[in-house]
Amino acid sequence: MTPVPQNAPDVPPLAPAAVAGLLLAGRPHLVRLGLATPTPSEILDRTGARRTRAYELKDALESLLPALVRPVGRPAAPPPSVEPAPASITTEVLAFVMDHPGSVSGGPTRRRYSDDFRCFLLELRARHADLDVASFAAAATVPRPTLEQWLADPEAPSPSSRPACDPDPARGPRVESILCAWQSWQGSFMAFVDHVGSHLHIPYRHTLVAAILAAHGARRPKRRPGRSPDEKATRDAFHTFFAGAQWEADGTPLAIRINDTCYCFNLELDLDAHTAALVGASVCDQEDSTAVIAAFHDGVTTTGAAPLAQLLDNRPSNHCPDVLDALGDTLCIPTTPGRPQSDAHVEGAFGLFKSTAPDLVVTATTGRELAAAIITLVVATWARAVNHRPRQDRGGRSRVDLYQDRPSPAEVDAARMALEERLRLQELARRTLAARTNPTIRAMLDQAFARLALDDPDGNVRDAIARYPLDAVLAGIAVFEGKRAAHTLPDTAGARYLLGIVRNIAERDEGLAITQALMRARLEAHDLILLGLDASRHRIVADAADLAHAVDGLVREALATDRHLDRLFFLAAAADVIRQQHDPRPLYDSATRRIHTTFRIPHAERLDASRFLATRVVPLA
């Protein structure tokens, strides 16, 4: 091979190692093309290059050759440069999470962020506005879609301030540690219990932690609503007092066959509830007011005195003016519909009669008067036999013996009060039924059911809704329509779903009214705690630039507290400021948007807060 001249005029001077590397890189191509190919030793000998350096340059040339030939067309644009996010963003986010335990919770697939963390991140984004969203989200370790959603929300929540911990050595170090940790905690309660056990090394169960927080007013526990009182009837066992306190009257059909003719009568019995003694009876053609009055007079003749109360079933003839006049001072108490326990004693007497009396079959040629006389005789004989029969469950005493026991004046007064209370409950039940037929509410419900296309052919659901106050009914219809417009109603939601909404709103409004009355009473009593809240209200209003800022500050203060009384106080103060405007709607809309974008408060409590604000701003009465 001819050596490469070092100073050829048409070839630029190259280092021997570069020339050797170029020739070594071209050897495989010379062999493939069938050209004369020098050996590596010949190349190194003729160029005078060192072997190691020559092969290093060979590898370098082979790596550069593919880049010298580009495809046809315009070269591709270089990828956009991503500006690296400053490490201070990650440091600040980590410091905030360490200073506010529980502000970020959950796992890698789903995390929950507190309102304070969102506000902090929005402020941090404002300080780094020149940085693109992707780089900022990566530095803050927050998913980019989540950050973009926060940035697009014009009503982002504002940081809420928590009261500083006031240590009290008398409460013990563990209790004090739990209270101090709760003041800065922003996660869920069960996560806080795990934090107390794992990080504070306090082996308390969640029930004890909840009791400690509730005892010191730091957390208001949520309790399930208990069973509501039933005004229709007392659900306990039947209460008796003494002989002659209350009688029970009822009728049953009774037939007697004389020869080939069957005669039917009504047997009306009056029975003492305490002793089960049969005090009066009457046999009439049918069960009406005449039968009730005859049995009552027979009982008075038998015992010598009228009872304190007479229990009658709900047949209209039993409560007509004639019966009430005949009873005189005796209370007339109706039995509970659908509750056979209300007149169990007299029903048991009928059963005993039918099980022990022989078949009433008389062979005679007399008429109807004879049949009635025979029945009266049989009943009187049976009643006397029963009244004088000793009773094992009463110590061998008969019904007559028991009825002759006289109560003390105190027992009479107590029985009269209990019976009057029972009559009051029955009157409440009747008022409830009357309220269901309120023409104003029923007309409004009829229009709403027609507009919402709700199925209630018998009107039972509308009757149940009409017993609630007008405010609750209007709010329930509004919630139902709002849920339907937002497509959040279940597929099976109908009239009964609306009834459940109205019932829940009525119960919550009752609690709000009670709390508001308590707050007013405590203010009038110069309660020190509420005086402090009143001072805070005056400070917020005085420091505000205008009414809009005053309402915003009061609503924020209401949403920052966990105490129910404090929240209602500041919401009521905000409503008072809103009512000062000629057109309160702009301030009211701003306040409700602030309420519904504060996610630290559960959805149900946000609805209660906005409904309370609406009732104070635009009262119906």
C-alpha cells in the first residue's frame, strides 16, 4: 500500500492516529466491495500510529458517520426545552405538609387535600407565574389535571385559622398532646387516630380520642338521629292505676236461635282495666251511642261511681255529643287505631265468654223480646260468676274484692294527670291529621307533583309531606328540583324520595331554631363566650372596606369553626349585613358560592348553612 503523504497539497494534514482510525473504519467496506484491503498491521506500520489510539478514533468515527447523512426534507425541529423548576418549590411544599399534618392524605392512586393546602399552592403558583404548569406541578408533586382544576376555580377556598392551643397541665400530658395535635390537624378523624397511635405513641382507641375532643369542645361528634316520638299512641305496655280509674267498652255481635229463627244483637260490655271486672253490659239491636250509654249507666249502677276515664274505640257513634254528655266528668279517650293492645281487656272478656258460654239456643214460641231477655239473663249470670271467681294471679282475690280497694287521693291525682296526658296526645294526633289538609300547602304540593310528574294516586305521600312546616316543604321541593337539574337523583327517586328530603330538612331546621334560640338566650344572659364572638363580629365588620368584604369575612369565620353555635352566630351576622342592601341577591350569591366551595365542611352541612342563610335573608313569615 502506498503510504499517505504527510504534506500533500490537496490533502489537509491529519494526525497519524486519525488516518489510521479512518483506514481501520473503512476496512469492512473494502472487503465487502472486493477491493484491495490492507491488514491492520500494515495500516499501523505505514501510518506510525499507536494501536490503542487508532482503535479509539476508529470507534469514534463509526459513531459519527450515521449523523453525517440526514433524510430528505426539512430537518425536525428540536424538542422544546423544559425549564427546570427550582428546588425551593418542592422544599416549601414539603415544609407545609410537615407543619400541617393531615393536609395531604391518601395513597398514590387517590389523595385528598385540605383547603389550606390548596390555598397555599395557589399562592405559591402566583409567586412562580413565569414557570409553566407542567414543571410547577412536577415540583409541587401534585397531578397536573388537579392543579389546572384549582387554577380554573374562581372561588378557591381561603385558609382558615384555628385557635391556638391553650395548654392546661391539669389535663395530663397525653390529653394535652392530643388536643395540641388536633388544633393543626386537617385530615379525617380516623387518620388522626392512627396518627395519635403511630406517631405520638398514645395507645388510645378512637372512642376515647373522640370523647377527649368532645369533652374539651374541640370536635363535635356526629350522632345518628334517634327514633322520633310517636304522637299517635304510647308504644309501651298498657298502664293501669287502680279499680275505677278507667273502663273499657266495646261491642260484639251475638246471635241466639229460638226455634227456627236466628236473632242477632249487639252485646256491649264495660270492663274495668285494672281488675278486669265486668261492670256494665247492654244488649241492643246494633252497636251505637245508645248501647254505649246503656252499658255505662249499668256499670255506674253496679259499682256506685263513674270512672275517671272511659276508653272507646274510634267508631263515630262512640264519640258523639250524646255519649259525651252521658259521661259527664269522665274523660272519653279513644283507642289507638291498629293497636289491639288499647282495649285488650274487653276483647279478652269477649273471647272468654265465647269459649265458656254454651250455645245460645232456646226453644220457644215467644218473640224478639223473649230473645233479648234470655241474652240479658245469660250475660248477667256469666258476669257475676266471673266477678266472684278467685284469681290465682291476684293472690286468690276475686274481681269484686279487687274493685272494692279504694285508692289514695295521690293515686287519684296521678291517674287523672296520666289520663289527661293520654288525651292530650290523642288531640295532637288529631291536629296532625288536620294539618295535613291545610289548603295552602296541599295546593302547592299538587302543583309541584304535577310539575315534577311524581306519582301519588291516593295522595298518601302528599298527606305525609303536608304535616311539615311550609319552609321545609318549599326547601325540599327546591332540593329535589336542583338534584334533578344536576342529574344527581337516583333512577328510582319519586314521591317518597321527596318525602325523605322534606323530613330531613324539617329535623335540621328544628335543630337550627333550637340553637338560635339558645344563642339569643345566652347573649341576653351576657354569656362570656358569646360576648367574645360578638366582639369578633364587630371587629370583622369594622375592618371591612365595604359590606361585601364584611359578608365575606363573616362567612369565612363561620366556615372556619367546627362548633355549631359559633357557625350559626356568624352566619346570622352575615345575614343581618346582607339585609341592609336594597338588592340582597349579589351579596347572598357571593356568600353561598363561598359556602359551597369550602370542601372541609361535609356536603350536608354546607346545605344546612346555605338554607339557614336563605331563611334569615328572606324570611317567609
